[in-house]
Amino acid sequence: MYIHEDVFEKTLRYLGYNVKRVMNITDVGHLESDADEGEDKMLKGAKRENKTVWEIAQYYTDAFFNDIDRLNIKRPDVVAKATDYIDEYIEFIKVLEEKGYTYFANGNVYFDITKVKDYTKLSGMDLDSLKSATREGVELDVNKKNPHDFVLWFTKSKFENQAMKWDSPWGVGYPGWHIECSVISLCNLG
């Protein structure tokens, strides 16, 4: 994947295009399933390697960049650690909430995809033909109004074992990965 991306970027630059490549480092943990089950991946790694979750995140980030350097893959123009954007996620979720795109259920803030008229226009997907929670080990989140809705913010009340958590208007918790990508893109690419 990264070699392909590197060749593509270098080709675009060679052809005279201006390219700004932003890479998200998801250094905040996530559970192993979309429901209230499973162990946080970062916490699991920290226990396994006898380190803190912060040390695990930094260790694997460093290992990744050491590997791409050895492969002569150009580093991204911007390396955005998910944990550096917590305030921005919270502000963005508040805007979505004010506009009526969210709902709160059993300790989490969800994005309601039915509130967006042409939600699948860009992807061309047919939501009726998609299956939810089909990846092995992923359970369907019964708190969702729609199986394709996604979590914007997980709270402490739902995931007591999450090691990385921050204060928010919805309670102590952490961001869902969908909001990470959206906000980091907006902050760095406009």
C-alpha cells in the first residue's frame, strides 16, 4: 500500500502537480469490535509488551517510519497523530450536534447517516446491499438507530477499560476513528 502511494505521489509531482500528503497516525486505541465487547488494541499491546499505551503508540510509529525510510518511501508532508486533535474532534462533533446530525445512545455519540440526503453519492455504494459487522470478530452495535451509523465519541460509561480518554461535553471518553479522519483532513487540507 505505502509503496503504491509513494510511486503515485512521485508520479504526480513529476507531472507538475502540487501534492500535499497527510498521514493519520491512529495512536489512540480502539476496541476489537464495534460493539461493547472486546479489549482495547492499544491496551492489549501494552500488557503484552509491558509498556504504557503511549509507549506502544510511539514504539510502533517509530518502527513504521524506520521501515519506510529503509524502503526509500517518501515521508508524508504532514504526519498527524490522532491524539493531537482531541480539541478539534470535540468542536467538530459539537457542530454536527448543533446541526442535528448526531444522537446520544447508551454512552456514545453517533452520526446519523439518514440526516444526510445524498450520503452515498460520492462512494456510489448501495447501503441496502451492504452488510454490517461482517468482519470476523465484529459484533453489531445494538445501540445504533441504523446499522451504518458510526460512533463519533465513545464515553467512559461505555468503555471503562479504555486507557486513553479525555474530558468532553458528553463525558470522559475518546474519539471514534471516523471523526479522526474527517477532522484531520479538514484541518490539514481544508
